[in-house]
Amino acid sequence: SIVVNRILQAPRTVVFQAWTDPKRLIEWWGPEGNRIQFNDVVEPELLVFTHVEDHASGLRTIVLLADSGDGTTELTMRKIFRTPEARDLAVSTHRAVEGANGTLDKLEALLASLH
């Protein structure tokens, strides 16, 4: 798996809305055309989804949102691959770690614009 952590400067409920409100999600989720399908949602702390285009690959992503108690949110994103080889390919060829961080950078920009 690949794990990316981030402290977001927004309350957990606002971060959760950015993930689950389709109008907000299209403002920051990327790359363009990369669609997700939620498989499990527990408001406001858990999101489990698959990438529609990668459904056959078995890639599953789990996002945990923890209230840090000071108006910030700790986000943990775990991308789970079917095999270590699939993970290695995603890291080396598709730059999965950089892509995840770039997507979260866009989320941070959106959250900053909401304050």
C-alpha cells in the first residue's frame, strides 16, 4: 500500500464536505477525468472508494479524517493495491505518491479559499 498523511487547516466537517459534495469534489480532485466511486462512507470520518477507470486493477483507497481538536484535520490516505507489483508500477510509472500529494495540495487550496 501507499500511505499519505496531511494536516489540513480546516475542521473535519468541512474536509468531509469537500470529499462528498460533488460540486466541491470536482474543484480539486484530479487528474481530470479520474472519477471515484464511494463504497463506504461514515460521516465525518471515513471514506472508502475505488477509481472507476481502474476498477479492474483492484485499487482501493481508504481516507481517514481525524479531528485534531484545534480546528485542523488529520487526513490519512491509504491506497491498497492487489499486488506489490501493481503498487510498484503505480509508484514508478504513474507517480502515485506525487499524484496523491498533488491532489491533496489542491484540496488544501480549496479549503483555504473557503475560510
